[in-house]
Amino acid sequence: PMNEAMFTGSSPRSKADLERHADASVEAFLAAYGARPK
């Protein structure tokens, strides 16, 4: 996503692309910082 923004920042992203990136970001965050089972 960062490379796409740097090199194609002037072209708008589709709603599907934005949702895909948001979902992947949440998954990565939860994998790193999510609650651990006790």
C-alpha cells in the first residue's frame, strides 16, 4: 500500500481496494497486539 501511494498517489482507489487494505491492516494489528488466550 505504501509503494502504491508513493507511485500512483494521483489515481483514486476503489472502495474494494480500500476495504482490502483496511482489513489487512486490522489483521496485522490484531496479530501483533491482540488479546492472548489465558
